[in-house]
Amino acid sequence: MAYRNREIPFSAFFNELLNSEIKVLSSSLNKEGLKEKPANMPWGDPPTVFCLRYPEHSALAIYTSRDRTMPTIELHPDFVYCSTIVTGSLLSTLKPGCGLVINPYWDVNLTFDVEQVAMILEALQHH
């Protein structure tokens, strides 16, 4: 909220976000269940994490709490598995050309397009 309302700079928001645990929805899990290791993501193979599709790109959906996933689950009932992972670990696995949406379908949400995510990934490499 503070970043969205321009009460804190992006750098403060980014540092907080990287070290926070977030939720990701998927429609399947691997046989071993939930694990929070970047090298062994908890989702099935191939991954079936919830993304929003835009005409230009797809955007990974992440959530700041379990409650914030509920509108997505209501609209997309196949995505019922909620995994928790540290944001920095997840972002380090993103490929170029992917956007990011924080708390989609919630009153307060943030959207980052492909170029903004590329800048985030660049900053992550130097973080």
C-alpha cells in the first residue's frame, strides 16, 4: 500500500518484497508436496501456476496473503493449491518476457509489465 500510494520509494518496496513470503496458486503439486526451494518448485511438471494472459504477455500472479487468493480461486477453481515461497527465490526463476501481478482481482493490486519485470530482475542480480 505504501508504495502504491507513493509514500515510500521503489527501492524500499523492492527490498521488502524480495524478503517477504508470498503465495502462488497452482492447479497441481509434485509428488513430494510443498517445498520452498527455488531449485525444486512445489508445482507439477510442467508448472501450472496461475498467470494472467494479456495480449502482449503473460503475468505471474503472486499474493501477499492467503485471503487475497480467494477472488482468483472463485474465478478460476482449478487453481486451488496455495504454496508459500520467498519472493526473491521465485523471482529469480522468472524468464524474460513475463509480467507480474501482485494480488490480482483484489481491490488493491499492482501490475508490472515485461519491461518493469526486466528492470526488477536486473536489480535482483545486483542485490
